[in-house]
Amino acid sequence: MTNLQVILSPVPPSATPPISLPINIAIHNPAATPVTFLNWGTPFDPKANLLGVFQINDTTADQPITLDTIKFNRQLPPSRDDLVEIPAESSMERTITIPHVPLEEGHEYAVQAKGIWHGIWECPRDQVTDSQLQQLDQRGEFESEQAVFKRNKEMVAYIDIPTDAARVLSVFLAGGIAIIPSSVGYGIVATESTALQRIYTVKRRQPHKRHAIIGSYALHREIHVLPPDRMDLVRLLTVDLNFPLGVIAPYRRDHPLIARLDEETLAASSMHGTMAMLVNGGPFQEELVRVAAAGGRAVLGSSANLTGQGTKTMVEEIEPEIHEAADIVVDYGRVRDCWPRASSTMVDFESMRVVRVGACYEVIRDVVQRFAGMQWPDPSVR
């Protein structure tokens, strides 16, 4: 069985308590064939930061650090959404954050990932059979090299995504409005109907304009209703290739997050039986959506700008009246995917029509042509 290599790169931990430790993870496949693995209990498990996958040792004091862990049962067979394919001689990367790590100033630490591949196969993801998923008879062990980092006595204040997301959620629960970053621009968002109406008013938004749900791939699968091949295409673009994407599709009215919306908010967030959702808007959005959904709330909103004035890529660009309407502003600097244009590329996956040419469109268009055989409009041709 191919020995996948797990490589860790700790990011400087948060400067103030509660301390969280971000870790960049790369899994490398040195083989000449693709390898697919089940993400359960691995560094790519969405709950890896709480499953005991990572071990931290205080090398200054020569003692292990006790981390919060949880145990829970998994339902068999696994979903194919939990399979990760690493192409031949390639790597995939993720970043996880371990919350509430008791680190001492001035101490040096070593972090390591160690555990079991509960299912691993030397083949592409789509060639793993239902029988193999049911039996999980091909397993292996993983163990990364130790990665060393130090908590300096005077640290620069880096971003703390879990803490910032918790702060925004508390504002939502009080009926407030937040300006938040995504990979394609800053948005102004809320969860309560009165706050969403305030957003409409301050943006000078026309009645025909709609809110979008700030989502994730997991939420997209729960709420949107699409044929399997189109769900797979969304996954290819947003998960496998890590593009931000506005997905328009029919939706489940009975989903708990949608059922909670009043009729006015639902009407302002949907059109002709479809609903728009920004999928894969970046790490902060993913965490905020996770904690909000756990609290039974959908995050809705729009770009943080006056109507018609263009998506803002830095907080400093946001108009004063928009800025002043927010009860909290999360400023992470200039957004990542803002060239040659900000705002997400938006696609109606029911009709397979490009609604808006936005961030990463040229690459998305090429991927769709190569892998789905569809020819989307060339923005350079008028």
C-alpha cells in the first residue's frame, strides 16, 4: 500500500487567550498512481482538531499537552463525500485550527499527526466500489514528522477565526449586523429578519434584488436539490479545486434553516423556486456558517457596498454609511480572489447558465469545458 506522507506546518498561534493553534497540513502522494482515502480520523477529517489526531509536546518542559477530545460513532457505510483523492505525485493541503491550547510564553513545542487510514485505495475516487466502502478492508497507518514552533513572549496579533466567528454569532443572536471577509470580497450579513431589512435599506437595494445564503459545500448539499452529476460538478469546483462559487439551484423548503425564515425574508432570498448560495468563501466563512447552522440560523446578506458601487476588497473601501450600519466588522485585510474582478462567479445549476462572471471565472470555465464538456461564455468575446 502506498505510503502517503503527512506534513505539518504550524502557524504562529493566537496572541491572546483563549489560544488557538492553526496548522497547515499537506498530504503528499509520491506514487505514480492516484490514491484515495477515507478522511475519518485523519488530518483531513473536518473534526480532526477534536479527535486526538494531533499530539503536542512541550519540549521546553518535556511534557505532553492535554488537548480537548471527543468520541462519537460513525454511520456505515461512509459517504463518498468523505473520500479524498490525491493525484499521482501530487499533494493536497488543508488548514485546521486546534482551539484552547494551553501554551506557555517562551516555550518551544512539537506537534505531530498520528493515526490510522481507515480506508485507503490505490485508485481514483470514482473507482472505489460500494463493497470496499462497506468493508473498509484496506487500511494503513500514518505518522508525520514532528513540526516545531515557539510561543514567543511578544507576538504579533494574528487572526483568530474561531474566536472571531463566535463574536459575530453573538452579534447575530442579539439581532445585529456584521461585515465579514470572504475570499471574493467583504459582505454585510445577518440572520434575523429585522437586521436583513436594515441591510436592504442602508444599501439602497431595489426590491428585485435578492439576499444570498452564506454557505458551505455541506450546507449546499443539504439545502439545494440537483441531479448527482451537477452536485459532483459543484464539488469538483468548490472542494477538489478550491474555487469560490455562487450556486443557484432549487432548494428544500423543509430544511430547518429555511423553514425558520419568515415569508418576507424567504421572498427576499429566493426567486422562481431557486436560492443562491456562496459556497467555499474562505476559512472564516466556513467557520461562521458552521457555528451559525449549529445554532439553527442561516446567514444571509449581500456585498458590503451601496447598490451598484462594486464589491469591496478591503474594509477601507467600504462606504461610511455601510460601515456604520454594522455592529461588528471583521477586518482580515485585502481578500484573496479579487483579480481581475471581485465578487463570486455565479451559476444557475438548474439551467447551467452563467448568471455572473466573477472571481476565477476563466479557470472555472476551463475546468467545466475539460471535465464536463460544456462551453460557457468567453468574457473576452463581446
